[in-house]
Amino acid sequence: MTADELQTLIEDATFDYTMGDTDAALAKLARATDAVPDSFEAWHAAAEINFSARRFDDALVAATKAHELRPDDLFINTTLSRIWMEKGDKTTAEKFGAQAKILGWKDQLKNPENHQGGL
């Protein structure tokens, strides 16, 4: 699968989800992650859609895979925090939440022009 084909598949899955077809979206993301197991974007999308569908165990599996690929990504740390909170593990949720805050602060220091006027 080419990078363009992968991107199109993820975008199609996102569209399916926004149109209310969660199962079709997840099927496309499964195809994406099977074809390109190191696709952070596909794993993260799968985590978010599963989370929204309240499939927390599946969301956790997908988010963990995405985190393995990009542990310093602000958004996947936030996603993991939300998942763990829903699963009732406040301590683990707080760990990922704190990591997300640190990553956000680092980004603010590196790119202050992107954070003008709001903290």
C-alpha cells in the first residue's frame, strides 16, 4: 500500500465514522493497520473511533500501538489518559495526562507563535 493509498483509506474511514458508520470505519482502519502496521495515524484514528463507540478495550489496544510508535505525541498521550479514566484507572490516566501537559508545554516553548494569546 502506498502512502497515498494509506492516507485515502484513513480519510475514507474518518468520513464513514462522521456519517455514522462506525463498523465500516473500523474495518477500513483494520485494513490500514494490517497493511501498514507502523501507521501512527491509522492506530490513533482507530483508538479515537473505538473510544467514541465506548469500546474501551479496543481503544486501549489501538492507542497503545500508536503510543509505541510515537511516545512523545501530545494527542496520543491525551487519548490514553481519557481511555484509562473511562476504564477506572485514575492513576494511569493521570500519568498520561501529565505527560500530555509536559509535551504541550514543550511545544509552547518551541513554537510560541502558535500559542499567542492563550494559556
